Amino acid sequence: MEVLIKMNITTIIELENDEVEKMAGAKLVFAQEKIDENIVETCVEGFKEGDSEIIISSEDAMQKVFGRLKKEGLIPSAVEDFSYEMPSCERLKKKTYSEQDMPQKVILSYMF
């Protein structure tokens, strides 16, 4: 009797903000969201390309990062789907933040 075992292996890639920006060709745009009187969360509003005022979605920017990682061979070419994790904004309250308030990592994962 032969038993086949199917395993899904999840790979997690942790990237610094500057690495994500370089691969996406755009700068992260941060905002602060006030949750209640004492809680303010810094989140990613989107990405800004160059000197333009155009904001591209996090989904579009992360698709570029995924493509770049595949091109560089860090993600196998057979992988088609991925997910990512970064603090995204639900409601935008104000656009002020300090450097130390900004989230510093983006997590990209895929299954093979």
C-alpha cells in the first residue's frame, strides 16, 4: 500500500521598507489613523511614484515586488499566487508622522 502525502510549504520573505520601495519603484506613503483618544496607528496609505502626486495601490506595488523577486530567482517561476502583510489604513485621519512611528517591515509569503 502506497501512501501519498501532499505538503504545502509556505515561504515567508521579510523585507525592509527601503527594499520594498526599490523593487516597487515607488515610496511608501504613511498616514496615521486615530483608533480612539489614546491610540494612533501608523499605516500604509499606498505608494507614490517619483515626484508625481499619483498614489498607486499597495496591491499594485506589491505585485511589482513579487515580479521582481521571481525575476531575480528568489521565488520559483512556478509560483503564481502570493500574499503580503503591512499595516494598511482603514480610515485616514491625518498625514503627520515621525520617522520612528513608521512600520519598518513588509512580509511577503507564498506557497509551493
